[in-house]
Amino acid sequence: MFIDHTPGKHARTAFLSLLVAFAPLWALNEGMATHFLGVGFPYGACGVSDEIAATEGAMDTLSGQGNPFDYVALNVYDTPGNYDSPGTLGKRPLTGSDTLKMGTYRNGLNCGRWIKLSLGDTCDGQNDGAMNQPFCRGGTGWHPNAYTGSGVYAIVFDQCTDGNAWCRDSKYHLDLHTSILGHLRKDGQILPPLASLVLDANGKPKADPNNPWAREYVVTGFGNPKVQWEFVKAPNYQGEPRFYFSLASKPYYMRLMVTHLPNGIHGVEQKVGGVWKKATMEGDMGQLWLLPDPGNTHFELRLIDADDQLAMGGRVWSMDYPAACGTECTKPGTPADNVVGTGGDVTGLTNFDAMSSGKGIVRIGSRLVFPGVVGDREGSWISARGERRPLPIRQGMSSLPIGVSGVWIATWRDAANATRAEKLFLP
């Protein structure tokens, strides 16, 4: 049973101070928790790939921000007792009378938003999401355990459309990225992991062959418990939004992905001939937008946040189509070139670009993350023979050079404009 926590139904002037103190409790949503391995390839339903989530997570956690690799999926549909295939439930994004079936995914409008979640009681019987069955049956009911009250901050990156009771009957169901189960916190401490990586014969994590970022796990003791959660602003947010051009972007067809948002995203606007024009969300992928004037390679953009307000007080970002894409982008996300933010209100936001972490390059697959750098830099690769190659750093990230191997030195300027150098072995 779901409890209506709407504050207005309980408000009484005499208890105003008490209501203020307990308002966060009434904002919580309660549903079932499940877990899944990854968003899929090339990207999940919000339009963000596992690779970008992992890369940004490695960068952001160094500065104490939320980890976008801790992501969740929300239900596309709220159709208790109706487990029909998605194709019979209306064209997406849902419109007209079909919106009566809309789940908390909200046609992608909750993509990129952060949540704070806390696990609840676990069923000691069977909780398998079977159609037309109670979530807990065949046991003595719901009971607390050592993980009750544990949780994390997580971000909405995906959607659940499965024809099971979890994705249809539990309005506030959360599908957790399995990696979350490895570092749940309670009372400030990390609990023993409920999920452990499966290793291959060489001791390396096994992964989905179609998505190398979706690792295989052994999960024990999770049991699909209840979960309580609420939307929150991005925890300890630093820096600014990040912009990528998605797979198949090219002149006259620009697919813009936006990540690292302080408060979600409800819109993108492009300045065309001095007038702000609205971009179109691609389907219901809430972080993937089709630009209204894709004929140029230089863009001025502003964002609308989850409160339907101009993000960062109307801050404007200029950027260029990435030279690395050439005639067409072939990766799930290629960072935009020459990103510069101007105007608006950045009061209260920590500028990560002005911080130096003192840490070296973080390597994740073919991606390189440069801690302390969130803007663009032009660095160099230098081989042992003195050969030089350009090292373009875009929004704090770069890629391994193609067609080279051996020991190379990466040089770049950090946030304090000091020259940094680090030796890397390129396989």
C-alpha cells in the first residue's frame, strides 16, 4: 500500500513548526527496488551511455560530487494490473489520454535528476514481480535487516517498460544499477557489498560483449526490498553542465546530449538570428535533444531545468561541433569543442575548474579524465623519440591517441595555468 504524504492534507497552523520539521518525510515516494546491469548500448533511454556515466563518475567523485555511475531507471508506465507490451500502450512520448498511463519517468522529464534513496524492509517470502500477485507472499511478511535504512544518492538515466508487477504495479519502483549494491551506506559507513564483480580467467571483470561497461555481478542478500526516495538537487554540485554530440550527429543533424546538470533538464534553447528557439527532445530520451538550427557548427545554447526555469539564471553556453567527429560522430558521445559559459548566476556553485586535485590522469578504457580541469585545454603527447601529437582536452576529458603505442608523455596546463606532465604507457 502506498501512503499519501501530501503535506497540504495535514497542514494546521498550530503545528506549523512541526510540519516544517517533518516535511522531507512527506516528500518521500515508496515502491519496490530491483537492480539491472546497465543502460544498454550505445546509450540508455535518457540518451546517456554507460561509458560517459563511468567517465564522469571517475572525475566527479574525486571532488566529492555525486557519482553518475550510480544511476536508476524509473517506470515509463503506471498501469496496475495491465502488463501489455509497450506497443499497445500508446505512442511515446505519451500524449492525450495516454498520459493517464504515465509513470514517474514522465516522458523523459525526470532524466538527469538526482534522487536520495533509502532501502526499506525485505520480504522473507517470495518477491518476484509476478503478474497479478502480491509483492510479498509465502512468508511471514516484511522485516528489517542490516541494510534497512542504507542508501545512496543516484541519478535518473534509464527507464523501465517491462511487463512485470515491479514496472507496472509499483508506481514508485526504482531499478538500481547493480554497482550501487556494492557501496550502500548507513550511518556514514559503507556496508559489506551485496554485489561483487565476476572475474574472468585473467582476473579481469567480465562484461556484456555488447556493452563493455555493463559488468557481470554476483548478487546475494538483496531480495528486492522496499525503497523510499525523493528528488534532490545534485549533491555538492561543482562546475557546469557538459555537452556532447551524440552518435550520427553531423551538419544539418545535430543530436546534443547534456549531462552534469544541477537540477535536471526540461528544455534546450538555441540562439538563432538573435532569437531563442526550442530544441526538440528526441522521443522521450530526456537528455538527448535535436537542435533547431543544425546547419552551423557553432552554437549558443541555454537550458531549462526541472523547475521549468532557466538553468543557472539564464547562463549561456557557446560551443563548436567537435572536430574529432569529422563529417559524422561515430561514438555515443563526443565532447563539444570550445565550450564557454557566460552570464547567468553561478553564485553558490563551486567552480571545479578553479580547483586542483593534485591527482594525475584517470584512465577509463579509451577515455582520459584530467582532474581539476572542466573546461577546454590544448595539450601535447610527446613520445620517447620526441615526436609530438596534439592532446585536445574537452570539458576535462580526452581520448587515447589512435595508432600509437609505447611510452608517451602527456603535457597540459592545469586550472592554475601551471604545466603538468604525466607518463603513460599506450598499448
